[in-house]
Amino acid sequence: MKKYLLYIVCLIFLSCSVISCTKKSDDSGRNDKSQQTNEQGDESQNKSAGRTVSDTVFFGRWDGKRVIVDDYYKYNSNESLRDSTGAGYDKYGIRLIEIISKYQKYDEKQLEYFFDDYKPEFAGYTSFKKSDKVYISASSGVYTAEVTGYYINMDDMIGAGTIFYAMVTPTAGAKFDENEIVVCSFNNNMSAVNRKGVTNQTVIDDFKKLVMPKLKGVTISEYNDKGEPKTIPLTKISNEDIKIFEGSFTGKGKSEFLVSVRLQNDFTNFTSLIYVMDAEGKIISEFIPLTVNNFTFSMAEGVVDMNGDGTLEVITYDGYYEGGGYNLNKYNGGLWKALTTGFVFGV
């Protein structure tokens, strides 16, 4: 089961990085492959602001007491995970058990382990050192925070998760939703994450009309009381099926809309697309080209300006019917690049 799960998780994110493609606005009907990085991002010095701007970014999750940070750069650079048989992931977990046993008493019935101090072995699992200062972007605002420890959750092996996390404590007064996914970076002028998107129903209805012709021929299944499916043509897009964000996505100062549609065709298959469009419905960039009746899907979860350059990055949830994970995507030079991935779980 573990080997199958790893195959599915890899398939989801490999397919997302390959099909998330675009060309410049004058040639939006054709696609180049998008780029995905396994390394930490580039840095450049913003002299006027006296700060370092970096594409190195992480996902965190509020657990009710702290933010736990998923360092996917370290996870993705772990060559032992490349074992196509699935044994590599088991070795990843076994190595963590060895580290736990060195500093604490390991008990297979105990799933969670906390460390106050940085250990040399942690270098293979996180870039964060004790007392490092980071910035956290949530829906409620942007907060400064400090690395205060480390956390291992062996239960996450069930879902092929990262398992190892840095614990980050935000300043007093920070507010988070339950289990909120946040963006963490070293940039001090991130914007807050926007998850609400466009709420004007007239605008939403206008984009439904613009997108609907592209979904011609799509069918969905309705189920009766006995659980028996009946296939019917798609006749409308509900508000739950579409998410729209307004802002600049392909360049500073541009007036654009990010339009995300995700439909469930049946129990295991989906239709999805994410386009950058102008107000008249012209496609500027096919971020996620239309896929119909597909095992995997992509949907926009939110947007954030992670480095204060006036261009929004896009948080997507990419998955299948039993799981998935988050990607943070940046448009640059006609291509969409996945800067980081986090909190990937499946069954």
C-alpha cells in the first residue's frame, strides 16, 4: 500500500508541474512546460528597502498552539526518497526513529515527539535553526515569528508526509483559523494571504458565462438513494465550483483575474482549469490547462504577494479523491514555477 501511495503522490505533483504551463499573452493558446525547483530560491538585494528579497518560501500550518513548518526543499533533496520501489520512504522514517531514540525514548505507540534544541542530525530535515526569525502570512495579516523547536509526527507516515517540522511561535496577538495553511518566508513585506477572492456575484456570474463554453461536453454523475450513478451533461457552474481572484499575476500593475474551476465528474475523477484572464474573458495565461474527467485536479486556494513586488503568487491545492497537497506558484518570463510544496497527504 505504501508503494502505491508514493506512486500516486508523485504522479499528482509530477503531472501538476508538467501541465502547469503557459506562453506570453500574445500566444496563450499554446503551452510551454512550467518549471519546478528542488532548490531554495534566488535572492536579490533591495537596496532602497535595506532587505533581502528571496524566492525561498515554505508552507506552515497552525496547530492551535504554534505554526509547524514543512521544509520541502530538504525533503525533496533527500536522495533516499528517490527509490522507485517505495523502500526509500520507509528508510526515511526509520532514520527519524534512530534520531528520536538517540535523544529520547522511542515508543512505537507514541506518535509525536518534541525537541527544544537543534540537533546535528536535523540538518538533513530542516533549514531552520533555533531562534531564526521568519515572517508568517495568514489570512488575518503578516506576523513576525521565531523558531522555538522541532516536531516529529510519525503518524504522518501513513499519508506519506514530511514527518519532520520546525516549530515557529508568532508574536502575541497573531490570529489564525483552525489548521490554517500559512506562507512562511524571510521577506519582511509579504502581503496577507487572500483566500476570499472576488465576492461580487455579478462578476462571478460573468466569468461563469465566459468559462462555460469551454466546458462543452463535460458530464457529471448524480447518485440516487441506492448510490447508483446517472451521467448527465454539465449545465451550470455553482459558486462552490469556481474561485476568482483579482490582481496582477503576470506583471506589476496589470488588471487581471485568476479564474479557477474544479468540478467533480464522479467519485474519483475531476475536471479543472486555472486561467489568468482579462475582464473581457481573454485568456492571458493558461496556468492549469483544462483537463476533463481526470484522476487529479488543481484548484486555487489563495493568492499572496510574497516579496512585495506587486505581482501575486498563487497557492493551489493539487490532489486526487483521497488526498493532495499545496503548491505556491510564481509567474516569471512566460512560465509558471512551483516555488515550494507542503503538507502532502493521501490514503
